[in-house]
Amino acid sequence: MNDEMHEVLSAFFDGESVDRERLAEAMDAPEARDALFDIARLRAELQRNMEVPGAEFYRRMEPMIGNRPGLLRLFGRGRLRVQLAVAASLLAVAIAGFWLGSVGGNGSGPAVEGPPIPDRIIAFEPGKDWSEVKP
């Protein structure tokens, strides 16, 4: 049985709409019965693993996450002050960075006036310092 026939059987088993001729062709294959059993076993195993955690799990997690709605968990009473302080600090650093970048760091002019002046110049002459090699 090829992958396409297996996909048709899997889609049929999941309740999806499939082409009747393709389904009949897949069901006529000698391995169709085994494939359907495999699909059924796989679905049953997945259903067993989809269990909801028990009460013990929630009891142990309560001290860590609290019993508050979503946004209150993120912005709790004590956390809101800390988050606002961090946000204000980041904003101050960003504004200072933009200001220093615009005035050149020391306030004397633009940060970059042009390329630096070279100390020495190294010149290479074709044929003397290197030669071109043709591949």
C-alpha cells in the first residue's frame, strides 16, 4: 500500500470527505485491513494521551501561577511597579541613545565627519606584486 492510499484511509477514518473511487481502490488493497487497524490503534493511543491533569497537579501549581485571570497573572500588584520601572528605564536609555547619536557623543557636531586619514598607502602593481592566472 502506498502513502496516497494510506492517506485516503486515514482521512476516511477521521470523517473527512474522500473520493469514492480512491476509497474503493484503497479498500481493495491487500494491506487495507491492517492499515485501518493501525490507524485505529494510533487514534486510541492519542486519545489516552490527551488526558487532563489531575487535581494534584493543579494543587501543586497553585503557588506558582496563582488563581488569577490571565492579565492579572501577568500584571499582578507587585509586578506592575517593576514592569513600569523597567519600561521607563528602557525608554530613557533609548531616548539618550538617539540624542547622543544625533549630537555626536560630545555635543561638538556630527558623529562622523568623513573617512579617516590613512597613515600610509600601499599600492599593488599588476605583474609586479601579483599576476593574474587564467583557469
